Amino acid sequence: MSFEFTQQEKTRVTLAMLGGVKLDPIGHIDLAVIVVLSLVYLVNFIAVAFLIYNRNYPPLKSKYPFLMGTIMVSMFVYFLGDLVLKSHVHVRGPLLSNCMLFCVWLRIVLGAYTVSVLTTIRSYALFCIFVCNRAFRGKYVYVSTGLALLLAVVFVIVTYTMPGEESVRYVGLIEMCSMSYTYRAIVQGLLWLVWLVNALLNFRLRHINSSFNESREMFVACVCVFTLLAFNTAILYAFPLYPTRVYLRATETLCSHLIANFLWWFIMFSSIYNCAVRRTAYLSEWKDTLMRDGLQKQYQIARTDPFSLTMVSVDSHVGKLVTLPRAMVTDHDGFDARTSFSQASSPCADDVPAYEAGLWRPESARRQSVGSQKPGLSGALASHESTSATTVNEQPLEHYNFPMPPK
């Protein structure tokens, strides 16, 4: 693929001019955009590989590594769709001229929509944890994912039922993909809807008092994305043929992807950097911060990653709060007392209440008695305590795979 002003490109520009369209040729500015963003995504994929490899490191696991990795892949797919829609490459041949594939499936469905909806699901997970006081598991995962898929299916059905000239079509004369005004409104409306839901969830999260700034991260994301959506919407309607102007298409592409990448790194940079540079020290600081903020319970719920089979241990110091082994708090029905909490003022208070915490203090274990057993405690723990009130503390902590503090 050439980025020089060839005879074929000169013919394309001339034909566009005869049709009343001023067309800037594909050239070195487009090549520079492709190279810069390709290098950015190369660095990003290295970071994602590092993230997945270290997915069980608690500070990284607390960020939902598989979900954040999927968001990055979707951003790259969005970039591929942008290259075709905005004519950064020559849209020729049976593959690149397939506007439905690149513009609808790659750029919108698997790109912009997937990035937006996964970010919203992440906000919903925080809402379940900090507002509803419930683990983001089970029905919460299924309902949120199901609604996202349903909305995507409706959008695809609408796209394929619309006449070709009313959705996306290939303009062979100037070798470009074109969207109708109606279809642009549908696409922008879909993205605005998803991010308005995200903004509503983050408004409910505004009172989170955490040193990890969960609410601030998502607030910054909403501000940046709403600014970007407003800019994109203005460009789409003020300059409907903006892909024909090299500076407009380069500016729009760079702004979209640099802002999207900034948001991803704004959430992930601290954990990835500290995991790579000061892994042990940062883990100790991370645990101490949880204790200082009093968010042990929330982070125990929060970091039950629905995309993973393992859980995060929020502390490893014997004198502080530690988590019970899974076998000791899970009954025969698979109920895990650590990941279900009831709260009278919670918007999700209609859930079945459970034992309010699966956390215990080792120094107080010997003072527990069978008669003081709390109602709702799982069968496995109850039978364990009925044998001896001090059985838990009589066994060495290594027996339960507790990480021991440094001597």
C-alpha cells in the first residue's frame, strides 16, 4: 500500500473534484497516524500480557485484569475500523471495501460499543460492591452482560434491516465508506446512552472514600468520554465529509485513541508500574491502605473476579484481619459467606441476607464459644467449631495456607 501521490490516487482526487468533493490524498500524515498509534498499541499489548501473566497479584487482580485486557483488545479493533472509515488507507479490494465488516462490526459493535459497555459494566461492579454491598457475581454478572448483548443484537438487527443507502455503503467513485445521517444518529445515540448509564452509576459512587480512587477514576473517564463524544458528534454533523480532509481525519483519530488509551492507563498505570518495579513493597503498602481505609470487606467482595476462579486475599498479617480458607466458609450448596453481605439501607437489600462477614481476628479466636456462634454461619464452619472452640487457632497458620508475615 503506497502513501505517495501516485497516478491512481491523482485520478481518485480528480474524480472526487468532478463530483463536487474536495478530497485530500492519502499521504504521509496518514502514515504518521498509523505508525504512532500502532506503536502505542504495541506498548499496550505488552502491558496487557504483563497484566494477564501477573493476574493473581492482588493489586492487579483488584482491577479485573481479564476485563481490562478485553477493553484494550476492543480499542485496537476500533482502531482497525477507523483506518477504513476515515480513509487513512486505500479502501480497495474485496476486503477493505467491505464497509459492513470494518465500519459496523469492527469499529462500532466490537470496538466503540464494546469498550463503552465493558467500562460501564466495571462501574456497575463497583456499584454492586460499594453501594449495594454485594459481590459482583452470579445474577449481577449475568443480567448486566445479558442487557449489553441484547442491546448489541438489537443494534445489529436494525443495521441489517435498514436499506443500504440509509446505513453504511461503499462509494466506489472516491473509494470511501459512507454513513447516512440517520445511521450516524443511531450510532451516536447508542454510545451516548451507554455512557449516560455509566455517568449515573458513577454519580451513585461519588461518596466512595478510598485511597485507591475508584470513583475518581471513573469520574475522569466520564468527563473525558463525554468531551470526546461531543467533539465527535459535532464533527460528524458540522463536517459530514471530514474523512476527505486529512487534518480533520488525523485529528479525530488521534484524539479518539489517545484519550481512550489515557483512560486505560489512568486506571492501570499505578498497579502495573508498582508490580514491575517494587512488587513486594507495594503489596505491603496496598494491604496497609486497605486496613487504614476500612475497606477490607468491600475489597474482599470486589476482587472476586467473575472472570477468574481464584480470589484475592486482602491481608497476610496474623495480627490483622485475614480471610478464612474457602473450604471453611463454603457450604455444600456452594454458598460463600465472604462474598455476600446484607445492609439495611442497601438498594439491593432484597437479596437473601447472609453472615455479615467471612473475616476473623486470630487474637480473638480463642474467646469464641459454641454458644456464641452467629446465625447463618455456613455448615462447614459450624461443624468445625462444634468440635473445639479453639481448633482454628490450635492449627499452625501454614495449615490453612495463610501467607506468613516476614520475621
